[in-house]
Amino acid sequence: MKGRHLIARFGFAWAGLRYACRHERSFRTHLLALVFVALAIAWLRPPLIWQALLWVMVALVLAAELINSALEATLDALHPEQAEFVRHAKDCAAAAVLVLSIAALLVFALMALSIY
């Protein structure tokens, strides 16, 4: 990927997003949460700082899910026998997504409480 034109690098990233949308159920679930956040922002109209914080949390969760998917695919290809260290690595990556998802829900709850 190094030395490629910017447009080519965007193409690789876009291909990764398309792959995740087609093949990763968790990524699609988080995209549904993105729609929910967008609707909630449109309906509640929170201050811009809350909107920014919510969008950052959505982006972090989606990015973590993409990293988790990449790690799982790599480990499955390198170690199809599911060694114990592979299971631990995959579990930790999934836990990172869970931690960020819980943090995003907390931010959303705090935003809702601050408005009402």
C-alpha cells in the first residue's frame, strides 16, 4: 500500500468497508446503531459538543469493529486450528469493541440526561 496514490489508498479503505458490510454481522449491527444515533441527534438536537462526542464514539466503535474483524481474519488464516493464544487474542479484540460500545451507550445516556 505504501507508495500508492491517494485515490488507490481510498479504494482499499472503501473495499474494506464494503467487505465488512457484506460479511460482518457485528459491523452491520453497529451501523444500525449509527442510524439510531443520527435519528436521535436529529430529534433531540443536543448541543454541538454532545453531537461531536456521539459521532466520535460511533466512529471509535466502528473502527474497533473493523480492527477486530481484521485481526480475526488474520488469525484464522494463520492458525486455523484455533490455538489457545488465538482464542485469547480474538476474545480481547472483541472485548475492546464491547468496552467502546458500553462507553458509547454511557455517553448517549449522559447526553440524554443533560438535555432533560
